[in-house]
Amino acid sequence: MHYDYLIVGAGLFGACFAHEMYGRGKRCLLIDKRDHIAGNIYTEESMGIQVHKYGAHIFHTSDKEIWDYIGQFAEFNNYINSPIAVYKDELYNLPFNMNTFSKMWGIRTPAEAQKIIAGQIASLNIGEPRNLEEQALSLAGKDVYEKLIKGYTQKQWGRDCRELPAFIIKRVPLRFRYDNNYFNDPYQGIPKGGYTAIAAKMLEGTEVRTGISYREFLRDNREKQSPDTWDKVLYTGMIDEYFDFCLGALEYRSLRFETEELPDEDNFQGNAVVNYTDEAVPYTRIIEHKHFEFGTQHGTVITKEYPAEWKPGDEPYYPVNDDKNMALYAGYRELAQQEKNVLFGGRLGQYRYYDMDKVLRAALDMVAEEL
């Protein structure tokens, strides 16, 4: 069988690319090492609830074209992300807004909150921030940093904030209004019926083979004397793995999930996302999946999310985009540019963190470049 494109990875980037190319008369073969499509946005039903298997995914964008595009594949509800933060025995609203400041300091007005924060920043006498701790303190003051940033960040990165570069926190979104909407984007929601259905609709007409890695697929083809041929490859896996780590391994942060069905409890925490900012708590957040779709089912499903150091064989979630790794990635990018008829896309292929709307935009841009 001859294909125009062999697409490696059934995540949002690969699925979008396949959909667009199929619509233009191209034949695509898509493979994925996992036993399912949809990559990290994969959802599956449990107790009548759509469970986000690889962490919470809330679609949000300011790009009207992308919002209309994703709307072809699913109807979205009007879910608004409004996380809760738990620090020891204290509860706070996120993002940092007047509800947060009122609870923290017993004040009511924006002027009072601004005065407290400005006073704390001034008292620290920080010049040019040398690390993440100094950067966060210089932007948000001591109380917000100590209770809501420090522990969570150290768990997320597995390092002391004083050992992390300042550029990780470019800004701290302080809102001096009573507004718990985490995102500023005008378009936001959760697809009714889950994300996997979106990927399935995108892949209609495309041949899909799951449970096989790129290396295994190439080996099997060689052993079978190449029954499949293709003109180009779209590779959305780890770019360093594609080149057999010849320049060294890029660094990532990984995650571990503990999911639990609670058939006798209808409402575990009252919110879809609850962050735990105290470093003594080993997980960073608990997701209660039914609240993404305003579920009224009997029973509930929760997932605890534990950050972890990445090692080969683990799932890479977050690129560590520090100077060392970006210099290493630049070397791999040069190698990629020398590859004939191979495209590199997505979070792992381009070694960058992408929100879902940016994934779609990048995939559509790549399609346009190919035409």
C-alpha cells in the first residue's frame, strides 16, 4: 500500500494533520505506540463519567478561527476553569484575585490588596532576580509566594525554587477584581462526550494502527520486505529519540496518576480541580472528572497527580526549556532540517509546551506549508 504520509503519533497534532490531508485527497497511515488514539487528551468512560486519563484538559483560546474549527468535531459545554488551592488547612481561589486576597488578608478593596503586595515587594529589596524564588517574590510578595507558589512549584519541578531559573515565571497574574475564571480567553469549554471522540472524528478515512512504535513499525516493514511505502513522514514523538539520542537526551518532567472510583460518594471535593500547594502533600492536585461536564451520576472518579522525574521509558509531559536543553534542542533541530521528507511537529517533535489551541494552529500551519 502506498501512502502520501506516514504519521507517527495519534495525538491532536497528528490527528488534525491527518484530517486535513485526507480532506485534500491524500492517503495517510497513522501509527501510535499506545493502544489508543488521542494521545494525552485521551478520555475514557468510567461509571458514566468521561475520565481525563493523562491529566485535566480544558480547551481555551482567543483564536475564533480555532474555536470554530474544533467545534466541527464536538459540541462544547460552558465549563469555566476555576481551581481551588489548598494550603495546609486554608482554602484559596485561583487565579490570584480579590477572592484570594480577601481570604488571605481580610481585606475588601483592590487598593488594600495592592498596598499590601507593593509593601511586601519593597521590603524584600530584590534587584535583578537571580532565580525563580526571587522572581516570584518580586512579582507577588511574600505571602502569595509562600502559600500558593513555592511548594507547588518545587513539587512540579522537583527542585528548590532557588535552583530554578527566573525565566520560568515571566509574570504572576494578579487580578485586582473578584474573578475566579482562570483563563482570560473568550472561548472555553469541555467537549461533551470527551476528547477521544474528537480524535476519532478527525481520523475518519485515515488508516490507524495502534500499539506499535515507529521503530517497531520500520523493523516489521523491513522484515516483510516493505509492504507499505510513503512519500513523507510526520513525526510527533521525541525528536531526540528519533535521532537515537546521538547528541544526548533532552530533559522532561513526567507525571504519575492515581485514579480511584468512588461508587458510594457522589461529590468528593465540589470542584473539578483542587491544587495542593503545601510541599508536604506529595501530589500537586486532585481532579474530580464529573465536574467538567456538570455530572449528576451516582458515584464519582478522582485522580491524584504526582510530578515525577523523567527517565527513559517514562512518558514525557513537560519539556525543561532551560538554556542547557534549548541549546541541545537547537542541535537536534539542525539535524531535523537535514532530514529529507520528514516533518517534526507537536509538543515532543518541537520540544515545547503547547496548549491545545496552539497545537491545532501549528498543525494547520504545517498543512498550509505542505500544499
